[in-house]
Amino acid sequence: MSRVAIVTGGSRGIGAAISKALKANGMTVAATYAGNDEAAAAFTAETGIKTYKWNVADYDACQAGIAQVASDLGDVDVLVNNAGITRDAPFHKMTPQQWHECIDTNLNGVFNMTHNVWGGMRTRKFGRIVTISSINGQKGQFAQANYAATKAGDIGFTKALAQEGARAGITVNVVAPGYINTEMMSTIPEKVMNDVILPQIPVGRLGEPEEIARAVSFLTSDDAGFVTGATLSANGGQYLA
């Protein structure tokens, strides 16, 4: 029987690449999404991967959604916490709403999802949890005090939980991407990309979603059983943690 994986935010961008990679590895994948029904339907039509709609910031929705996945596909063996948002603003202009929206999705969402699979993983003595953090959770970023705080918090959460899961056969790790060639990056003006962003990256290019997916593929595999509490930086040498 194939292992069951949930990828949050798994129907677009980096999440879509991760969902496809885990399916290619023989897993049965459930991809969650928050709002874009059209994109989710197109993703399922393309890949055959079943999508589920709920907001990771809502604990009860996560509990119900995970129970539905388990009923449909089987107990969850692998969780990839990929869903995330930005609400950028210089701190003196940042509103409480911008702060809390980022915290609720990027940090509380990781708790909500992980907490609802943790008991089953402990009982079955196996689990793989990978959270997608960010280079900006490692080094900080102007106008992203909220986002950087959540992504740094994801790393701390992972280090602590890895110690709790180790004896239960559960590994807990982070992948911290740098600038990745997604739809969001395509909105950046060419001059900014060429004159500001690319010169910061020693390899001289953006990363590809599939490169992040390959990192997640390893960390969710049986081969990674001795890797836990780790942060895998995938940023082209832009920041050496």
C-alpha cells in the first residue's frame, strides 16, 4: 500500500511541484488549497491528484479536512506544510490585520496541520513532516517583519518537534527556498530582476519549483530516516546559514 501525503497549498507553484514529485515517488497525494477553485480543478485534471479545500488557519477545518483525507485515501503518513501568504509592509505601516493574517496562516497553520496528524503518526511509529520556510526566515527582509517572524518560527518549531518525534519514527525537517521561479516572481519588473535580484544569487539564476520538490522528495523518503531537525537551504548560495 502506498503512503498517503498531504501537501498544503499543493495545487499551485512550489506546492504543485511537490505534489507531483511525491506522486511520482509512488505516494497517494492530497493537495489542499484555500480559494482558487479553478486552479485546483485544472490541477486535478492535469495530474489526477485529488484536491481538498480548507483554510489551514482554521484548526477545526484542518481537523475535519484531514479526517476526510484519511477516510478517502488512508491514514496520513507524510505532511508537507507548504501553504503560506505574504502581507508585506514596512513595520511602521504594518497593520495588526497584516501581522495576524501572516501569523495565522504561516505559523498557526503549521501547528494546526501538524497537531492533527501527530497522534496517528506516533501510534503507527512512522511519519515524515516537512515545512517550507524561506530564506527570509533565516536572514530577515525589509517590509517582512511578519513573514520573516513566521518563517523563523517554523524553523524553531521544527527543531523542537524533531526531538519529540525521533523515538516514534517521525522525522521533522525544513526546506528554506530562496528566490524561486513561480508565478509570483513573474510580476517583478525585468530591470529589478536583472539589476537587483539576480546579482544577489551566486549561481546567477532563480531556482525552479522542481528543485524544491526534489529536496522534499528526499526528506519524505525512507532514505532520510536519519535526517531530522534539519534546515535544508535551497537558495543558490544567496545566504549561507
